[in-house]
Amino acid sequence: MPDGRRTAPHAPDGDRREDLAEDRSGERNGVWTERARGVGSTVGLVVRRPRPDAAVRLVCFPHAGGGAAAYADWPDALGPDVEVRAVQLPGREARIGLPPFHDAEALAAA
């Protein structure tokens, strides 16, 4: 890609991967929660320090039972060239009211 970012060109449903996080559901205390189009509320991304000019977008998955808060201080540690996007799964932290995944294959398909 011309900008040096490495992303798969298309998602399984044909959407461009770089467009998947376009629909922002809101901002609370400086934290953006994003939803991928076509997935609904299945996968959320928390971006504490949006860095639109970052050279790298790092997507972080928490450990079993963990949440996106585990990556809260990573943006400061990694610097301005890295935008940290922490996955917030249903049933965790701010998404505690949503049913969690019980099947890794279903999660991967989402």
C-alpha cells in the first residue's frame, strides 16, 4: 500500500478492512468505541489515543477474562507512531450486559 500500512485489502464480506471501524458509536472520557460494519455489537475497539497519522495500527486482544483496559497505558509507552486499538469483547467491562462468546471459532468468524 502506498502509505506503508499493512492490512488485508478486503474483509470476507467484501468491505475494505480499513473501513471496518468507520462507524463510531460514541466517545466517553476520551475513549472511542468503534463497531465494525456488518458485525453489529459483536466486536468493539477501544482507541484511547486516536492517532490518525500513525504508521502502525496495533490491534490487541485481552487475555481470557480480561478487557480492553489492560492496554490503557500502551499508547504512551509506544509513542505517536502507533495507534493502539484494544478489542473489547461482549460480556467484558463496558460491554458486560452483552452475552459473551463461548466459542473461539464463532469469535474468529465475527
